[in-house]
Amino acid sequence: MVIMESTYVIGDIHGCYDRLIALMDKINIDLDSESLVFLGDYIDRGPDSFEVVEYLIDLKKKYPDIVFIKGNHEEMLEKYLSETDRFTYLINGGQQTLESYSRHYKPTDGSLIPNTHLEFFNSLVLYHETDHYIFVHAGLRKNVPLEKQKPEDLLWIRKNFIQSDYDFGKQVVFGHTPLPEPLLQPNKIGIDTGAVYGNKLTCVRLPDLVFYSS
């Protein structure tokens, strides 16, 4: 009998550093033998985006195999920094992120974000696939092969994915859409439980479906 390696998956953090630390202390993961996947939206709305990203960067240095998925808020930050779309970012919680960085980062060159953080944002992946699961920030569009999914859907899709009973070939583990409790369906597992709105930050351990929250 083959025993599957445990994979811990953490939902949308949104600058909630205290909840992240509390959750990491609670799950007690062994990163030398178990896997860890983050589903994106590390920043915005919450008060401590700088601290969250700094913590994740340090974690990645110690354990290079950690998977960091890209969220729609990281995409909005990219567009803000490139001046492609500044307004959308600011009205979706970006101001809190800018304030967090201004408290902790004092550049001499006028930059808003340290290079190490920019490198982290640039390293994020749109999805991660294993033998039994697909990990993505928002979800997938039915009848579209994984490699042909549009970034817009991977980062932003909601209703068309949430309400779908389509068999994607593997169970899809996602965040993005805040729910009071984790969503468990044959084709999907949703673990954004609205930490930044006063609810809990959630982690699921796969394949045994053990949930942790802070």
C-alpha cells in the first residue's frame, strides 16, 4: 500500500500576519518530509502585508520546495507598480499594503517595495499540479485543459467555477472566494474562510482532509 505524502495548503492571508504565525504554530508541519502550498493573496486589506511577505521569503529560503501560487491581488499590485491600473488596486485594499511597506521599508531610491519582495512576487506560479490535486488561486473553467486555462480565470473566476460540478480530472484546491466554512465537494475544496474579514485563516492537510484554523 502506497501512503501519500501529506500536503498542507493555506488559504488567503491578506496581510493578516498574526493569524499566519498562529496557524503555522498550530499545524506543526515537518517541511523536510511534507509539502506546503500557499494559494495566493498574501497582501492587501489586512494591516501587515510587509511582514507576511518577509516571513514567506524567509520560509522559502529554508525550504525551497514550498509552492507559492499567485493571487489576483498580486496581479493588481503588478499593474499598480507598472502604472497600468493604479485605481483598481487602491480600491481593493492596496492602500493598506502601501502603508505597511511605508512603515517598514525606508528606501533611498524612491522605490515602494524592496527588490527581494519584487522577486518573490515575480516567482509566483499560476497553478501547481500533483498526482491527485490541482492547486490554484481562484479556480478553473470547465472543458478547458489545464495548460490552456487563461490567467484571468485562474486568478479571478468565481461563480462559473464554484457552481460547477464538472470533473476536472483531479480535485481542485482553491482560495479567492471567502466562505464561512471550507467548501468540500467531489471536484473541489475551497479554503478561503475570510481571515481578513474577522473570520479564520484556514489550512487543510491532504489527503486526509484535516483542517486547521487560526
